[in-house]
Amino acid sequence: MKIVGIIAEFNPFHNGHRRIFEKARESGADHIVVVMSGDYVQRGLPAITDKFTRCAYALDQGADLVLELPIYYSLGSAEFFASGAISVLNHLGCVDTLLFGSEYEDISTTMEVAKILLEEPVEYTSQLKKASKEGLSYPAARQKALTSVLPSLSDKSDLIVSPNNILGIEYTKALLRSGSTIAPMTISRSDNGYSSTVLPSEGSFASATSIREILFQKNSAESKEILAPFLPESVLENLVNYKEITGYSYGSSNAFSDLLKYKLMLERYEGYGQYWDINEDLSAKIANHLNDYTGFEEFALSLKSKDITYTRLCRSLMHILFNMTDDKVASYQQDNYTTYLRVLGLKRASSGLLKKINSNSDKPLIQNLRKAGLSLTDLEKQLLNETVAASSIYDFCHCKNAKNEYSKEIVLR
């Protein structure tokens, strides 16, 4: 039995994601296991739809099992995101292959770069220091140092700067660091670019960013017509009518504006330095700009500079909102990236997969959230409770009549 793991956000699910599932089946996969971000994604934003809806999309399009990526990883840097997701797959004990999309389909070069970044040989570190002293930004210095160690990278600069390539390198680093037996495999992306906000004029592949832009800007009828070439039909129908079907509004960071302002005002004079990824300078900058606060997105933009990106700022503000502290991050990291195996959904026909996992995993699958505490360590309970609390806040901000997180049932197909 071959089991392929996929790490994803499906924000939202589109034809590019379906192509990854097709590639997994072509590679001989008997089962596909997905580790999916919950209600928040790596850009520091709420997902456009709730996690159970996105889980249903994945199951309908070919996944056999969808597991939740805890919030510290889904709202983390590329390295932390990857490390947490690989931890989930490793604990299953039976995943053979990790399949991911990237802009550069060369797994051997990705492995070489990952080894250098993980092992940090003397030549690399010395070149990195030299480039930094020359005044280069860290990404530029790293690129120059890597190229000096691996001259073949000189004509492959996109490998270490493109978002999905960066994630691919971090996945590979996490596999190497953990001594995982899971083999990495990549498929080239066919969309118009990870960050593109414009739909392509031809073809059937578009970035999730450009799809979200249409959903936010157009009504359901217009969205359906425009997005029809880029989404599986069943996903399209549900997505454009999401509010009517579920009662949720599309996920928006501005839905958290009042909550965030309250939290920032409450702790203004104490500072925010205890929260993850916030140093003294950023803490002071947040406090100094608070009088000009008009909303989440506008506030993050007002803090943006050449040294700190909008994405990192959105994540940092979410860290404050959800009490995600440096101490907790350190405890999870020192525990080999603490995780749990919470099932969001599965195929009824996947009993063979569940049997395989139950025979090989060193953690139980959580299918009933109310009983989860019986099988978790204190640190795992803490991580689960933090994730559940954040999801409850997502519901509060996006749906007036959402079910309690503990009353939600897993998706069965």
C-alpha cells in the first residue's frame, strides 16, 4: 500500500490542487493523506472558508483523509509551517511520499540546498557573513552564499526566492532534520504565480490569490462565470454560494479589527514583546501607531517597511490576538514540534488506510474532539486548546449561528 502525503491550505481549492491529486494517483498512490491548515493560513489571514468546508472540497476531489495542522504551524513562518506539517505526517508512521508543488521541478537540487541550509557548512556561513557585511538583505545574502557553495544555482535563482520553492526546501529540511523515511517528490506549478492577483487569459490554472480577489469583488453570479475555468465544478458551485449554504461570510482579516484593537489597547503600556516574532522595535511601533488604527488590514499596512513584510506583520498581529507567545513556541519546538492527529474528514471507503495508521502511528487519530484529552500529553492538550479557541473566534467573527467547535462532526464521504 502506497500512501502519499500532501500539505496544503486549499484557500480555496482549485484546479492546480486537483492536478496534484492526479499526480499522486499517477505515482501509484493507493491513498492520499492531506495535512491542511485549519481556519488560518500561513499569510497571517483567516482562510476564505471554514476548515470543514475546505476539507469537504479535498475529499470530493480525491483525498482519503484530511488532518488538521495546528494553529502555531499554520500561522508560522515557512520553516515552522513545514516542520509542524512534517511532524504530523511522521507520526502517522506509514506515509511513503510527500508530494508538493513548486515553481522548479528538480528535487535533487532542492535536496542539495536543504542539506546546506540544515548543516550550515563553514564555506556557506562564511560567505553568508561576508554578504551580510556588504549590506545585503538576509534573503539576498543567503542567495549569494548558496550560489558560492553551489555554482549551479547561478541560473536557478528562482529556486530559493519563489514562495513555493521556499516551502519545498523547508519541507525537505524538516524531513532531513527529523530523520524521516518519507521521500519528497515535486510537481511543477501551472498557475499564474503564487502571489498573482490577476486571472490568466487562457488555460485552467489560476493562483488562489487571484481567485480570492474575484470572490471578494464580485457577486455570486459574476464570480461563477469568471471562475468556471479555474475550479472543479462542485467546488465552484459551493464556493460562490458559500454564505447561503453555510451561513458564514468569506474569511477576512478585517472581521477581527475590533477584537485586535481591544487587545492592543489593553496591553499598550505593557508592550507586546512576549508575543511570537515581535521584537522591541516592532512592539514600540505598534504602540506608537495605535492612535491611527482604523482596521486590521490598514494597520498592518501602516506598519510595513522594507525590513518587515505585510505577511509577517499579519502573522504577528494574529500572534498577539491569540496569545501566541515566544515561550509556547519554544516549548513546542523543543518537543520536536508538538502535534496531535485530529481528523477533519475521511472517506468511508478508507478503512484499509485507517487500519494501516492505527497499526503504525505512535499517536491516536482524534475523531471525537470531546474525548481528545484522554489520549494527549499536557503540551498536546495545550496546543489543541489554543487551536480550538482560535477556531471559535473565527466562527464568532464570520458566522452568527456557528456550531460550537466541540459539536462539529468530521466530514464523511
